[in-house]
Amino acid sequence: MSDLKQLYQEVILDHYRKPRNFGVLGAPRCEAAGHNPLCGDRVKVFLRVDGERVEDIAFEGAGCAISTASASLMTEAVKGKSVADVKTLFSRFRDMVTGNEVVGAYDLGKLEALAGVRDLPVRVKCATLAWHTLQAALDDQDELVTTE
Ligand code: ZN
């Protein structure tokens, strides 16, 4: 295994074992729930938006290592960012994990730890579940988000 792959694997395991921003956010907040039936991943994203900025974010749920690590990395990546920047980040992240864009086309920071998912098509939904759920929370949808 290359050093980079090893590092990425360590980042994923670290965030899986010690998820960041894990828990429920107090009011006022937006929230959305997501489910990936293929793998059984469930996630809830809580969000406080101040004007155009993501002031605070938290998540809870249960799922595989990829979905949990992805949710944890996502909360770190979007906290403090503008809603427009978050949407751009999501589309670039999705391009990276689906293989639409070469890895490294954009600097995605720690999110690049999930780049290997592009070689595991069934895992793409695990990696994007939290992001789809975040999107729903931003749009203030109450319905359950499903990857199917
Ligand atoms: Zn999963």
C-alpha cells in the first residue's frame, strides 16, 4: 500500500472511531435525516445558518466506517463556510468520489481521504449520504433523504 493510501485509511479510521461534531445541535437549527438502504447507513444532520454562513453543524447516526467518517469530515469542512461555498464543495466532492473529476483537480483538503471510494461504486452512496442530507437541511426539507 502506498504511503498516501495508508494516510487516507488512517484519516478514515480516525474519524470513524472519534467522529467530530457528533451529537445534536440545540435550537435554532435546521435538520434533515438520510438513509442509505443499500448499506443500512443512517445519518441526521443538524445545522445552524447565520445569514449566509454555516455557523454550526453536528450529526448523529449509525453506519459503516465510510459513511461515518464522511459525515465527520464533512462537518469539519463546512463549518464557518458560506452556503454557496458549501454547495460548490459538495459538487466537487461528488465529482471526486464518482470519478467525474481527476483527484487533485481541486484542493479538497482532508476530504481527499475519501477519494479511494471512486474505485468502490457501492460505497459512493455511503460517502455522499451525509452531503445529500446536509443539502436537504440547507433547503429545509423535512422528508427523509434516501440514496435510492
Ligand atoms: Zn455504508
